[in-house]
Amino acid sequence: MTDYKCFEVRRAGSWSGAFDLCVMRYDDRFLRRKVVTTVHDETVLIDLEHTTSLDHGDALVLEDGRFIEVIAAEEPLLEISGADLVKLAWHVGNRHTPCQIETQRLLIQADPVIGHMLEHLGATVNAVSEPFTPEGGAYGHGRTHAHEHVHTAHDHAHGHDH
């Protein structure tokens, strides 16, 4: 039996006053229905209408209206740096790899194959352990399923109906 139930998420900046925290890795923050454990060892059944990507600072809204803050956990990552960071970012994006983009570096999940490829392109690649908060997609908040088709203004302007 779970201690709490959550049917709603509030995005970072749209809420305040968490009474507990839930620390989750990137892959675990993409969910629809899941039981999670808070830092105070309470269990929460998350049961959302749609699969949702939770970001650092979002809140799980409990049935009684209280909030549990979502915290991005430290996890093994690759830190990518180099003279042509834009080119390196393009190669990461071309492989549909989630990427946290910063001024002086990129962070990706620890993938030795992509790390090796980036080294061949002149990148410096270092293993680090940090919270992972990659960029969201171009057509909405966070991630989507690989085969989900989203209608855009571009589709409607050009008469495309999928």
C-alpha cells in the first residue's frame, strides 16, 4: 500500500512549499504510472493521464494538495568540451541523444560509443557524476515517445495531415 497518490504535476516556478523531496535519475523521470519513494521514505503512487517528463524543480501534487519536489539525482555522465562545441552538439543531436547544453560544455548520459565518436571529432570527454537536466524537445516540454507524431503550425500551413 502506498502512502500517497499523485495525479497531477506542477512545473518548476508554478508552485512553492514542498513538504518532501523525490530524487530521481533522468530515465526515471519519464513516466506515467509508477511508485516512487521520497527522501523521507514515504511511497507515492504517481498515476498521470499521459506519459510525462518530469524536470528538476517540478512538483508532484498529492491528493490533499501538498507538493513533493522532484530533484534531479546525480548519475554517471560524460562531460564534452572542445574548440567547436557547436559542431560537437550537432553530432550529439544528430544521434537523438539527450544533451544538457552549457556555455563551455555538453553533458550526455555515459555512452562509451558516443564518447569515443566525439573524441575522434576532437572533443575532450571526461566521466563525471552530476544531476542530468537535458534540453527539452523543439515541439513541447521535455521528451516524447520516439514514434509520437505531433502536429505543428508548419504541418497546417503546408496542408499536411498525418
